[in-house]
Amino acid sequence: MKAIDEKIFVRPAEIKGIYGISRSTAYRLMKIDKFPKLIRLTEGCRGWRKIELDIHFKAVA
């Protein structure tokens, strides 16, 4: 069974409020493979796993 943290997603519109990084910066870093990739949640909904973002920001801090 997956841990609850693996089931929490952060949508692109929420990333600045939670991590202080703009959506455009996140997309720019994804393009050069320096940021976690978005996951398709539904046809029109994408997000990042919160645990992957936490690990990423801890590593670059």
C-alpha cells in the first residue's frame, strides 16, 4: 500500500504558493530535465507528486 504522501499532488497553479517557484520557471526547468515531470491525473488535469517536489527542493537547497 502506498504512503499517503505518494498520493498527494500539487497542481501547477499551486506551486508558487507552496514552494515559491513560478509555474513558468518549473516548466522551463522540466524542459531541461532539472525538475520533476508533471503526471497526468485526468485528461485535463496534471500535477506533481508532492513527495517528489519535497525531495527535489531538499536536494537543491
